Amino acid sequence: MRRRGDGPTTSTVVVEAVLDALPSPTLLIDAGGRVLLTNTAWELATGLLGDDRSRIGVDGDYFALARRLDPGEDTLALVDRLRALSRGECSSVQADYAVENRDGTRWYHLQASRVDQAGQVVVTHTDVTSRVRAERASDWRARHDTLTELPNRAHLHELIDAELARPDRGPVSVLFLDVDGFKEVNDSLGHEAGDDLLRQIATRLTGCTRAGDTVGRLGGDEFVVLCRDCDTPGAEALADRCRASVDRPFELGGRMVRLGISIGIATAPESRPARVRATDLVRDADLAMYAAKAAGRNRVRLFTADLRTAAQRRATFAAELREAIAADELVLHYQPVMHLPTRRCSGVEALVRWQHPSRGLLPPAAFLPVAAQHDLLTPIACWVLGSATRQAVAWREAGMHLVTAVNISASHFSTGTLVRDVQGALAASGLPPEQLVLELTETSLAEDVDRAAAQFAELRRSGVEVSIDDFGSGLSSLGQLVSLPTGILKIDNSLVSFPEGRRSEAAAAIAAVVALGRACGVRSLAEGVETAEQLELAAELGCTFAQGFHIAHPMPAGELAGWLAARPGLFPLPVAG
């Protein structure tokens, strides 16, 4: 403890003891800023900053020290507040400040209190560097993607909004980038390879942008580039550089992988009548990116107002579809399935339609793509399961014992509710499980074979049959398909509906599928049969079932009985047992 050379008084000794008990470097100053006392912590600090700039002892000028360390306005304001405290105009003074030294930046918390009527003030300096660094690290993590260390979605929107609000700004462009083929890398090489790929892409994009641009990651395989003072031609040039950088092969786990990237561009010009927000600009660039994907992938597209109008129409259409499911506006048409050995109608496939209040009866192609975009495929499938099983029971009670097939989307597997939804529909309708077939396309099946196999197995154990639709059109391996617990392979109509003069090639393809099915104990169904020749070929090659316009078009449930009555040889087969 050091103090001025005057003899100690009782009050001085008390103040000395109090100051010396404090763990932080502390001084007692008078109204003019002159140092009266310093505690041991101050003396042991060897200078507050670790260098000679902060060395000050008794009789030194504390206010001059503060101005020497930082001559800015904040320091001047702090000195004024300390003077006001000395005069009794406030009860305490607190301030956080940073000072640069040879070891980097350190942060301190200053706290000052008035001691007596003479205006003496105790000033304590607490080193809060660890706390500030932890807070800044936490704030950085909250604003950046942990995988690529790029700005994340929230921070990107902050940066874009800040740039759009900047006075006298130039044009601002946003590039929305989506990697083509990323899912295939994840599925084939694993998520570690996928993470490595994302880091490499982030590095390449950062390397090909301008110094003033900002590259961020929205999530998944989506990236955004904020281009400051960049008009549309400049953004297109930058997009081409991004495509070229991603076009070079990536090395992942010793393998070379080539990918593409689809890019959408939206630009806010220098002057607009209404303020543009980051959400608007990113949304517009996102719409343009989807247009690039729809045009064939690995392309660049500019946003136009027509894209927004189309998106609004799709959103309205999706809302109407959601209401249609709840309001029972969907209807089912049924296409008969022929059992070829007996040439009888053994079942039907339930095909959904939408009885739109203003647009009339809509085929699946008119609304299922929108349903897929808005996560409505599973609600539609649940509706179809309930309606189809109830109809099958009604036919059964009328003496028409038909097996009913229902299409299931791949997204239904991912929900984990497929088995429960099927069992619920069967229990509610009273339909025996043996009269229900679930169909999933081969291409959808390839997305998650293991999950599909587990749910297929549980369904088949309950008595429900499982069918792979469009077999021969997908990319899944035969090894995966033959290991699935499935009972029927539906041969894709691209193989069945052969062009004139290609009968032998079609026969070879169909025979191969039939042989594969027999080897695995699976029956085959030829779909898309449109001529008598195609029907006879399917029968000759050993297909168990056939379906197509040559046999019958899809029809409302009420017309099926009349259709069968007009064809006495096509009465439904009796239920086994």
C-alpha cells in the first residue's frame, strides 16, 4: 500500500485497509484526479496494461493517465463523470473500456464511488477480458455456421438489411446457390464426406468473390452471396465464376467427385420507391434458383416478377389443396387390375383426383407436385387410405372381393407413421389386411431403402401386401431391391408399351424382370398395357397381373360394378379361404 507522505490519520488507515483488501487494482483520487492512495494489487500489477504507459503512483494525475491511454470522446466523458461524482452530483460511475497492449486487447470494468465530503473518489479496475472474450465468442457462434464458419442465415439477413439501408448505396445483388447432387454424395460417401464437401465449397466461393462481397451459408447445401455495389451484369459475371469454381472436381475420401450448382440472382437497384428488405431479396433470389433447377440444373437465372406471381399462385393453390383434404373434395378413381392366368379382375388401383370447386376435376399431375412442395403428400395418402379401405369394404359387402392398391410417397416413410396410419385405416374400415396393397415407386424407394425395408416387413407380417411401382425406371441397385420384403414388382410402362418393331427388345426386358421376381418369390404386374399385343406378351412371359388402358381406364367407384357386369368373364376372384 502506498499513500501520500502526510502522516496517517485514523480515517486514512481505515481507507487503506479497505483498499488493500480489494483484489482488483484500486486507487484513491481527489477531486482534481490526483492519486492519494494505491493498493497492493495496483502495485503488483506492474502497470495496468503490462507496459510503462499505465505506470502511475501517488501524486500522479489519474485523469491525465486516462487521456494518455485513450484521447477519444469516451475518455473525456468518463473524466467529466468522475468530476461530477467528486462533486456529489451522482452516486457512482461505471464504465467498460478496452486498451491495446503488447499482448493484444484487454477489457476492464471501472467502478468509482465517492468517499467523503472532500470529494475523494475510489476507482477500481477489474480485468474482465475472459468474460468479454467468452461473450464475443458466443456471439460469433450465434451469428456463424459452425461447419463452414461463414455467416449464418440470421447474420446474413442483418448484413443485407444493413447494406440496403446504407445511405447513397449502389445496387445490391444477392446470389442464392444450391449444390446439385449434394444428397447423392451424402448417401453414397457418408455425412463426413458431405461436411468436407460443404467446407470445400465454402472455401471456393469465398475465393472467387470480390473483397467487398460476403458469402454465407443458409443451411444444408444452400449458400448466399451478398454483392455490394453490384448491378445485374456484375452479379451474372460473379455467378459464372462461382459455377466455374464448383465445376472443378472435389477430392472426397480419395475419390474425385464432380458437381454442379444452380444459382438465382435478385438485384435491388440504386433507387426504389419502397424500401427493400433482406427477406424480399433472398426470397426473390431463391425463386430464381428454383427456376434454374427447373431449367435443367447447373444454370443461372435472374429473378423476374413472373416468378413471384407464379409462386403466389402455387401458395394459394397449396392452401386450397390443404382445405380440400379437410373438406373431402378429393375423390378416388379406380383402375382394374387383371389376373392374367384366369383373365379375371382381381383388384383395383386407387388413383386420387381433386374435384376443384372452380377448375373441375384435376388429375394427380395438376396438384401432387404442389403437394410435395408443401408437405401434403402424407395427409393425402392418409385420406386415400381411409377412403379406399372403406370403399373396398363396401364392395366386399356387395359380393365384389377386390384387392385395392394405394400409392405411398417416400415422404410417408420418413414420418415414421406409415405402419400406424395403415393399421388405423384398416381398423376403422374393417378391411382385412390381405385385401390391401401399398405401392411405392422404385425411384422413391432408393432414397431410404433401410427404412423402407423395416416398415415393409412390419406391414407384410400384418398381412398387407407391398408392391414396387415403376420397376425398371429407377436407379436403385438390384441387390437392394431383391432384399426388400416385397410381393409384387410392377414393370414400368416404358418397358411394356414398346414401339412398333421393338417387340423382341421389350420381351427380353420383361422376361428379365419376371425371372428376377420368380427367383425372389415375387409376382410381377405389367402396367401401361395399351394394346392386345402387349397384353398377350405379358401373359406369355409369365406376368401374374396386368393393368392399363387396354383393360380399363380409371373410373369412379360407382361405375365399377357396371363395368364388371358388362364383362361376365371378369368377375372378381373370391377371397382366399
